[in-house]
Amino acid sequence: MRRGRRLLVVGSLAVAAGCAHPLPDPGSPGARIYEERCGGCHALHEPRSLTAAMWEIQVRKMRETMRRRGVRPLNDDEEGVLLQYLRAHATDAGGQS
Ligand code: HEC
């Protein structure tokens, strides 16, 4: 299973999810990682649907879930960028929701 094929599938899911609930800050590095790496198994949850603390727990949990399912988990850099993005748009981020 090579990367190209998986990205295609993930891409179409992200588009479908994007229609219903556009992600905040589209095209930013965090949004792109979120779309490309997190939409392959389930619909993307809206960033504002969880608090920053809950995102940290879920993203850490997904690291294990992805490994168990044979998907390359995020590396530390990707996880850092993703968490920064999710925190910035979380329920308790203040500002835009
Ligand atoms: C390999 C498949 C897979 C990928 C890739 C994946 N997830 Fe998940 N995710 C799951 C499964 C399976 C569950 C439910 C069972 C569990 O929690 O392990 C889940 C549950 C969740 C939940 C909890 C939903 C709820 O209602 O409780 C969140 C939030 C979540 N994932 C976010 C993410 C994020 C963020 C990423 C990207 C870092 C991601 N997922 C990538 C398989 C995946």
C-alpha cells in the first residue's frame, strides 16, 4: 500500500467533510496535516468540538490507534503543528469558534 493511493482516498474524504463543515484556517500547515492524516478512518471532527486538553489526549491516543492499524503515526513535528492548529481553534480557544 503506497502513499499515493491512500492520499487520494483521504483527499476525497476531506473534500466531503469540508463541504459540510469547512475547516478553520484552510490551507494552513495544521489544517493540511489534519486533512491528510486524520480523515482516512473517520470523518474529521470539527476543531471547535473539543477543548485543547481533549485534543491533546485524542491526538496522543490516535498515535497508538494508527500504529495498531498499520498507518504511519505522525512524527513529533507533524504532531506539534497539528496540536497547535487544533488548540488555536478548540472550544476553549477564545476568539473565533
Ligand atoms: C488508522 C485509522 C485512524 C486514523 C488515521 C485516525 N483515527 Fe481517530 N479514531 C480511529 C478509531 C478506530 C477511533 C475510535 C476508537 C478509538 O478511540 O481508538 C478514533 C477516534 C477518534 C476520536 C474520538 C471520537 C469520539 O467521538 O470519541 C478523535 C477525536 C479522533 N479519532 C481524532 C483523530 C485525529 C486528530 C487523527 C489524526 C492525528 C486521527 N483521529 C486519525 C481511527 C483513526
